Amino acid sequence: MFDNLTDRLSSTLKKLKGQGRLTEGNIKDALREVRMALLEADVSLSVVTDFIARVKEGALGQEVQASLSPGQAMIKLVQSELVKVMGAANEGLNLNAVPPAVILMAGLQGAGKTTTVAKLGRWLQENQKKKVGVVSADVYRPAAIKQLQVLANELNLDFFESDLTQQPVDIVRNAIDAAKKKFLDVIIIDTAGRLHIDDEMMGEIKALHAAINPVETLFVVDSMTGQDAAITAKAFNDALPLTGVILTKADGDARGGAALSIRHITGKPIKFIGVGEKSNALEPFYPDRVASRILGMGDVLGLIEEIEQKVDKEKAEKFARKIQKGKTFDFDDFREQLQQMQSMGGVTSMLEKLPGMNNMPQEMKDQVNDKALARQIAVINSMTFQERRDPDLIKGNRKKRIAAGCGQQLQDVNRILKQFLMMQKMMKKFKSGNMANMANMARGIKSNMRGMRR
């Protein structure tokens, strides 16, 4: 997300680094570039106009520190204004209600509303330790009810049955009554979407809202629709008392116009952001962290939190003890590391949170392909138990059998064998405890990432 905007802003602000101080002339040139970058990112014109005016006022005033270079000063101002545009701070869910707290989800068809219901349920289970139930009031799309039931079963969420012959209000009231009997903390309601906003749709969801009075009314919107997402959100906000927005499909949006427009246009906070298809790919939206990522400064705090939440600590400690005892790093260990990376959203997701990654050469970015993780795991799964424990056995016909078993080419098997040997050498250096070898390890990781191509 924000790749295009990050590249443009980084290039623009770099031009100020070689200049002695901020002047009206270089500020004007820089802001012209920033304006174009924001418009190309599909940010609403009204948002861009206000944003540029505030940055210009700060730059021409005395709000910048004398110790900062012109480039640093402008970055500080731009970052501060980006945070203000997106909402200053994360606003969490308000679940202060007699259980079950009711969350109503609204949005157009195709925005990912049903999957977001399930993702939010999982997030509440894992991060807030809530007992969560879900129900579908979408009586126009039979597949929506079945889809939510399948997702709920996978995630151990309580699913409440609904029928196409029922009225949405009756479905939801019955589900809330059942949730009370089960002593659930939260119930999330999926509603019908449309291909466009219409009076019938708005009338139905307004009646549903009035009947149940939810503590949270969240608008789910596809971030790839850019500033149209903000316009649609405003239309819903005019009809419903929205409490927040969830942006979906942010991992496929290189522009970021929706994230930078919605709060300004609707006055409602972005509470969560969807960053992938998996059920754990939903994150709280932190404007300050997003602003840092837009400016190529990374989100190290977010990365640390992700590691703490998604890495299996017991497995990680067991692996560390194994290496420290001098035991051999084998393909079972390698597979475990790849699976841990997958659970964190893949290499690309991790790289986006590291400072300065926008300076990585484009050819190297292109070589990092998260689909390669699944292919690498498939190659390892095609090996026998003995081969995973003793990779020296893998020669000639064994390589051919492994390639055939996972539907890949012989060169794919050779590539992962080479990467494994590099990792094995790195683990030996780690075991030695020699800190001087850490740089070599970093270079090894970099080389290993180059192998994640195609």
C-alpha cells in the first residue's frame, strides 16, 4: 500500500536535502510536487487543497526546529499533517454495553464485508479475549449466509442460523436473544450489500439500525476505489450514524487515496485496515504509523507487535534451544521458519514495515514474491522424513521424484536446496555466538530473499 505515493514523496523531499534552508521558492516547488503526488494517489481534491495549505503555513512560519535540515523539516511537517488528515490516533471499538455488544457492518457488495465480519470476530477473540457470535441478515444472497457459516466454523465463532424467508430485523433480534442465552460478549451482524447506493437499501439498513441500536456501526469499503470510497462512506454516514470505517484490500492498493480522504470527508475514524485474504489479515489503523510508512520511515513498532502476536513463542524457543545445543538445522526447521513468515503476511508485508525499504532497488523488490513461500513449502512437503532430516541424501533421482511430487521443476528443487544450505551455515554462525558474524547473517538473509522469485 502507498507504494506510488511513497516513491513520489521520497523523491520530492530528497531534493530539499542539499539546500541550506527553507525558502518561499523551494517550499513552493516542493509543495507543487507533493500536491501532484497526492492527486495521483487519488486523494480527494478538497483534502489535497487543505493539506497543502496547512503544510505551507507551517513551513513559512517558525514551526520548524533550527536543528533540522530543510529536508528533515519538510518531512516533519508533512508527517504531522498526514497524521492529522487520517485522525491523529487509533480509535478502538467501543464495547461498553450490556453483553452482547452489537456491531453492525454496512457496505456495498464486493467490498469484502462478509470476510471482514469473520476477521473482526477472530481479532476480538485473540486480542480482546471476547466470546463472539456472528449472523448474516443478507436475505438476498444465499451464498453470503453459507460463506459466513463456513468462516465462523473455521474460526470457532458462534454462528446463528438465518433463513431467506425471514425479515432482517427478525433474524437479528433472534440472534441477539440467542447470544444472550450463550453469554456472548459480542455479536457482529453482516448486512446486505448492493452494487450501488439506493433508497431501498438505505431504508432497510436504517430500519435495522433503529431496531437494534448497535454500539458500533462500521462501514466496510474497498480501498482500491480511491476517493470514491470516501464519497460512498459519506453517503452512508448521511443515512446512518456511522462510528467508524474498515478499509479492505489495502494490500492491493498502491495509491492510498481512500485512507487519506475518508476521515477528512466523513469525520469518521478508520478503525481497521484489511491487509490480505487470510483471516488474521486485519489490523487496527494507526495514523501515525501509516504516515511513517508513507514517508518510507517504516513501522517497526507494528512489526514487533505482529511478531509477538503471530509467531508461535513455544516453537520459537524450542528452535532456539535446538540451535544453541549445536543440533543440525534441517528441512523441518526450514519449513517451520517459512510457515512463520507466512503467518505474518509474507516477506513483502514484513519489508513494508522496515525503515528505508523504499530505497531498495526495484529489481530486488520484484524478486521478493510471497507466492514462492508456498512453493518452497510444497517442495519440502514432497520430501521423505529421512530426506528432510538428512538433505545430503537428496541427489539425482530423488530430486526428480521431489519435483514431480510437488508439480515443480528440477531447478526449483535445486534452488531451495541452495537456500537451505545458506540458512544452515547461518545457523552455525549464530550458534557460535560470535557477534561479528551477524553482518554475514544479514547478507545471507538478503541473498536468500533474492531466491524468492517467479
